[in-house]
Amino acid sequence: MTNHSETSGPFENGDIAYDGSDAVHQVTLRTPAELADALPYLLGYRPEDSVVLVALNDRGGRGRFGGRARVGIPASSDDWPFAARQLAHGLITGSERRGAKPGQMVAFLCQEPAAGESGRDVVRRLEPLAQKLRTECGHLDVPVIEALCISGGRFWSYCCPTDGCCPDDGLPMGLPGTSVLAAAAAYAGVQVRGSLRELRARLLPWETAAALEQEIALDTAGLSLVPRILDEAERVAVAEETLRLAERVMTRFAEAPFVPGAARADLHDDQLIDHEEAASLILGLQDRTTRDRAAEWMEGDEAGPALRLWRSLARRCVGPYGEHAAAPLTLAGWVAWSAGDQLEAREALAMALGADPDYLFARLLHQACNEGLDPESVRRCLRAERRGRAGSTAADAGAVAEVAGAAAAGVEAHQGEPAARADTVTAITTVTAPPGDTMAAGAAVATAVSGDAVGPQGASGTGGGAASGVPDRVSGRGCPTRVEGPVPAGSRPATSRTDRACPGPARSPGRPGTRTSGRGGPRRRGAGRPGADRGSGASEKRP
């Protein structure tokens, strides 16, 4: 870079081209101001408290935007070297796997001034992080040709050749929507959806007075549902009740009048489901077989109401039930990804991993989504599972009708045949083993396409074991050895053990089946450690 106050031609290595959906929508960026203005259109949202790396691929002497990666700025500067290394290594090696190592990089550091701070203070404070990014990219032979800090509606460059290159108070950003790129993006149908904070707010748990009422409803529902989910004979009935309730709520959502605005729409959805219904659904979805069947509402007219339901349930995982949000957040991320909304998918899946870092399906989906893979492989698995279950149900009904028809017609059977036929019908209708972890299997297929092998831990970890029907959250991972969930004091012991053999996947030595807080409820994992906040520090990559 040369003089950053120039209005044209500052890039030493040529212009940078931004391609829309086709060559007609190509826009050439020639100044740092245009580069700063392009960032929201590259990501699809306005980043906050973020470090963003954008790869540049050389085509005919012109840099063209390639992959993008973002990570939240760690609160502690001690974590900056690791964050810079993770971001640079992830984007560059990911691009290499796809056969296009970047030739250059552009870095953005975006953070608003804190109380008593100016934009210039932010620039100075984040300068060591910018230097770490440049160093890490340099170690991988990909130079950073521009590093911009965006704060308070202004931008500064860390690549100025002289101290007086950029004014101390920076250069003003253009008004949103007024640039040539904004016009081209609007013409191409590219939308900027506000900030990550606004998107995350749709998935974060309540912090209102209603949160206490929801927590009490979860406590109460746990007293009746948890023992039934742990009972092999009752689990299938709980799954059917959960899915029927979910379908009723989705029908409610679909028939409700349209409400403009995300915040108002979410508030309206919350009013369409009561605390008891939400509690039953949240607890019921902790069984992965139930979750897998719920994931089949992923396309067509079912996708929209399903996504609204999963968002609403995630918002109701309040207090000590934060870890339970992994299931609805993963379902929300899956439906968003299936519907083509990669932005919400990545954020929801990152938040699911913040709620439970070991949630296998969220981890696999997050990796596949970041690699830019097609979700169709997962959809095919779920469609096949749905068709197979429908075919089995039809066969069951046909067998029952055949026996009933024969009896009504007075057909005489050979001695012993009626008993044999009755046993067959009983076996069909009552000895139906739940399917395996279809979602994790489908996600593993999608992830394998990227060339990343799923090791033994991925094969036998949370939600990925060979045993079917084992609850993910009610009893921890694997064998249901404890009942988990906060309850009113004195209502029952904090834990309730079972004596039956464990049908679940092998658990790593020394790892307890569940963790409880002092009040007997589930302890939110990762509390007090860096990155425990849902999605705030999770990295994301875009191809």
C-alpha cells in the first residue's frame, strides 16, 4: 500500500475485483475506503468485535476475493497469538484443501470504542493483534497487503509506509448503501443483514421475568418426563408425544399472521407457545432419536415454522438449562443451512457448541458448513429415514388389516397359525428399534467429502454412538446412569441411578456420565472459561 489518503490507485499489486453472482456484477475496488465498505457485503452482515481475514487469489494480475474467515476478538490480549494463529492457519489450509492457496490476504479488525475511548485508542490497542495476524500469515507464505481497523465510523490502516500516511483521526467510512458496491450488491440480490449481535439475540436465552417461570416449568416437566425417557418401554411414547406437540406448535406458527421485523416476529412466536409446552419439547429433544426425526422438517413448507420453533425453544433454555439448548440450536442451524442461509446456520451451530462443546452433530455440521459443502448429503439420509419409517408403518397397518380381515371373513386357519400371526403383529408393533443417530451419520458423510476423516472419537462421541435411542442430555452422554435436571428442593434425590446394562457407546475412562451443580441441576459446561459464551468466540470460514 502507498498513501492511504489518495482517492485512487493505492494498491501496489493491482486492483481487487469483487464478483457478484456472475461476471455482470463484478466491481473493482481501488481504495482502502472501498475495501472497508466492501466488508459487510463479503460477509453478509456487519461484523462487531471481530477479526476478519479475506483471501485474495491472483487472476491475470488482479486480486479476486476468495475465502473469508472470522473470529471474535478475545477479551484478553494473552489469547491474541492463538486467535491469530487459528484464523490464519484455518483459512489458508482450508483454501489449500480446495486447491487454491491464497496469494495475498486482507485483514480487518472491527471494534467500537469503549466508554472513554476514541477510535484512535482502539487502533493503538489492537495493533499487536494486527501484527500477530501479519506474522502468522507470513509464516505460511501469504503476505497481508492491507490491514484495516474499523471503529466509530472511521478506518485506519496498519500498513501505512510512513507515520503521516493516515490522519490521526482516521478516514470516514461512506454512508451505508451509497457506494457503487452497495448498488451492485442490491442489483445482484446480495443482502446485508445487520450485525451478528442482532442475529445472536434471536437465539440467546431470555433474561426477562418470564425466564423464571420457564425455569420452573422445566423443573416440573423434568419430574415426569426424565424417568419416562430413561425407561426403555416409555421412551418411544415420549418421542411420539414430543413430535406431535411440535407439529401442533408448527401448525400454529404457520397459521399465524405475518409480523414484520425480526424482534417483533420472535416476540409474537413466543406468545404462541406456553411454558409447559416449551419445557416438554426442550426435554423431549434431548433424546437424539427424537431430535433426528424432528430434523426431517428441513425443507418445503415445514422448514419455516420448524426454524421458528427451534429459535423459540433455544430462547427458553434459561438458567441452569443452558446446556439443553444444544439440541434446538443445532436443529436451527441445520434447517437454516438446508434452506441456504449459511450465516444463521454458522452462528446457530457455533452457539450450540458454546452450549455443549461435545455435541457431535453440531460439530460435524459446523465443520461441513464452514467448508462450503452441500447439505444435500444430510438431506438424503433424513429423507431415506423418513421414507423407511413410513414404509414400515404401512407394512404394519397392512399386516394388522390382513389379520382382522381374515378373522371377520371367518377364514379357517391351520392349527397354531392364528397364534403365530398374532405374535408377528405384536412383534411389528411393539418391538420396533429406534433408528441410529441419523443426523450425525449424515453430517459425517458431508464432512468426509471435505477430506477430513472422522476419527474414533467422532464415531463414538456424543450423539454418534452405535446404540440407538440413548438420550443425549437427560442422562449425559452414553449410558443413562443419572437423571439430570434441576428440581425443587426435597422433591427427589439429586441423582437416580439405573441398574440395567449400558447399551450406549463406550465412554472415555474417567469421564463422569453427568455433571450437576450444587442445586442438583445441570451445570453449564465451560462456565468461566474462555469461549464459553455461546458463539461469541467461535470461528467461521467461508469458501
